[in-house]
Amino acid sequence: MQDVIIVGCGPTGAMLAAELRLHGVSVLVLERDTEPAAQVRIVGLHIRSLELMAMRGLLDRLLERGRRRPAGAYFAAIDKPAPKDLDSRYAYLLGIPQPVIVQQLEEHALALGAQVRHGAAVAAFEQDDDGVTVELAGGERLRARFLVGCDGARSTVRKHLGVAFPGEPSPADTLMGELEASRPAEEIAARVAEIRRTDQRFVFAPFGPGAYRVILPAVAASDRAEQPTLEDFSRELKAVAGTDFGIHSPRWLSRFGNATRLAERYRVGRVLLAGDAAHIHPPTGGQGLNLGVQDAVNLGWKLAAQVRGWAPDGLLDTYHAERHPVAADVLDNTRAQLALSSTEPGAQAVRRLLTELMDFDVVNRHLLEKISAIGIRYDLGPGPDLLGRRMPDLDLPESRHVYGLLHHARGLLLDRTGRLTAGAWADRVDAVTEPGADLDAPAVLLRPDGHVAWIGADQQDLDDHLARWFGKAAG
């Protein structure tokens, strides 16, 4: 029997597998596809995701394979620079091919001891008091203590579990791709600028020598189950722009809808949902992949604690309690961004007004922190504003940083007083005394996901919070 079976080896599933392995949990990942996706879609890792990658020692390998871009112009593609002095060492966007992210995270999980089976499609499952029995399409049956569905928007796990997925269906398709164009760049730029004065949804932007990134609202209805063709792009471009700009040599082409849905529950007994299996929304703002990876880091240590037997009561349920509202907020901000992209006069008037308001730093900062997820504050009860927020990668003496202390996904007590200790929780929490730490508090307790669980200077109060998050003290 496996401790955990994960269905789906995309970014969410691969990241979750690695997080579980950091705690010694046995993991089997079942991936339906036998080969990596043929589409080489470029996605953006936002600030909080970059912080999580740094927290696990993964960022350098991703930086080698991606391209840094300035933070800013996230919200509804309103062209405003990022606010100055963002509270992060990683205040940029990393553009990187999605298959590269999947490959790197899968290799990371494998190196930690996870098992991954490609070409293994899940047909059904049933759970009981002791575990979950998973049946594959070929009839093979597997057993695990827990099952996590990371299998995308059409999740087999979610559907079989019977969890409702309310929201709005997609009203129309959007075509997206990268291809080359033979018309002069100046001619293309002039026509695109003219269209975007009234339709911010239309994108035909340079993306390397002779290549363009295209986002194109479709006029004609189509079968979303089929991949679009170059002819589809040509037809839709002519309908919108009056020309197809001489497009040719596509690198990848895809079609997506703008459905917005959120699973009612992230957990039913021993089965959980994460990533697109739990929430879908339009790609406006580029938050989808980031939201799933962040789900995985929130869930990983909590599920591992449940498996290993030290989870305090209710810990695993905090996954839904914390991440469900975050996803609901992402759905709302994508709804708002989509409305601001409408060509209707009222929506355009609101967009012009918001563009003016974003000249105020507090507005621009709030929207960027929302999209990049660095503004999240989990409700951990009353306390200072830092409680429940993610800890930035603070400087420590001797050229060290906080995130370098979180590579193993353990709790961390960062103590400036020199009087505190993790005591009987030392098998789950590292304690570091750093009187010179750049920290505006006597001491903080960080969860393995980097969020602040306690602030103070009293040992008994600390012990109470260690028990709250890390269970009973060791023998």
C-alpha cells in the first residue's frame, strides 16, 4: 500500500509529490498521458511561486531555463509599472515553457523518491475507513491511504467523488498560440495598436525574432475538444483584424474557454483535490498554474503530518479552509479583469477610470500583490498583521537568507532573543537563534509553507502554538 496516490503529473501533482517525499511519505503519481504535451506554451511564474521555488532550492534551475520580465501590467493588462520596493527578493515574472516546469518538478520529485507511472489512466476508486482503492483503465487495482486529484479541469477524481463544481460556463472560445508572420513588423504593430484601442483582449505581440504570441477571441463556434489549426487562426484574424498578417510556422496552438468554477469541497474523507481539479478560471493575469503550485505547498506538509501520525486535530481540514477562499478571490479578480476587457462602452469607461486610479501607489500595489499572491493572509486568529502572512526571504548574518533554512519543508523557529527553543518538537521544527536577523519581532514560528504561525517571546505561548501546528510533543 502506498501512503498517497496522486492522479495527474502536471505542475501541481509533481510539486505535491515532492513536498510529500520531503517528509518521507511514499508517493505514487499516476499520469494518464504517455508523452509530455506537444504544446510548448510559455507561462509566467509570479512572485509568490518564485518564493516557493527558492524556499525548496529549485529556483536556480528554473532561472536557467526561463526569462525574467519586469513585474507589472498584471491586472487586466493595464500598463503600469510595478510599485517600488516590493516586499520580495523575487519581484519579477519568470517566463518559462510549461513543459519545462513540469519536467523540472517531476525530476525533483523522482530524485526525492517518488514513483511516477505514465500511461496510467484512473477509471474509478472507492474509499473506506482505512484507505482508497484505485482502479486503472486496464483493470489493475492499487491501494493507498489517501488519494489526491490533480488531474485538471475535467478531473476524473472530482467527478467520481461527486463534488459539485459550480460557476459559470464558458461563453466563448479564445485562441492562443505562438507563430511566425510574414507581414512587416511596422504594419503589424500599427494594426494591432489600432485594434487594442477598443479590444484589450486581442494580443499579437513580438515573441522572439519573427515570432508572435497571439491571443485571439474567437468569433466562430468550435469543438473545444479539438486542437485549433493554422486555418482557424487565419480565419479568426481576418474577422477581427481584416488580415491574418501572413501567419505561418506555428510553434503551438491551443483553444481554451473562459469557464469559471470552484469545487464546493477540497476534501471528502481520504480524497482531496488540488490545482485545476479544484478551480478553473480564465487565464487573465496568468494565475492558474501558480494557484495550483501554491495549493500543493499548502497541502503537502499537512497531508504528510496526517500520514505520519503527528497531525493535530483539524490540521488537514485547514487546507480547504485556507485555500478555498484564495481560489474564490482569484475567480473574482479574473471575472473583474475579463469584464474590463470588454469592448462595451461602460466597461471601457471603468477601465479608463481604474487606469487613472492605478497611478496611486496603494491601488497599484494592492492589485499586484493580489495577482502575485504575496498579499495573502490566512486567518490564524487575532494578532499582528504579519500573523498568517508569508515571511519574506529576510537577510541573515553571514550572507544567508531565511528561505535557505526551509529547503526540507520543516517548521522554523527564528529567534532573536536567544531564550526560546523548539524543545520536544525538534524532530519537526528547526530552531535558529539569530540576534542579528532583519526581523521586526522578537521571534517567529514559520510553518513549512513559509507562513507565520506565531509571533512573540514567551516559551509557554510558543509551546501552545507548536502543539497547534505540529501536534503532540515527541515522547
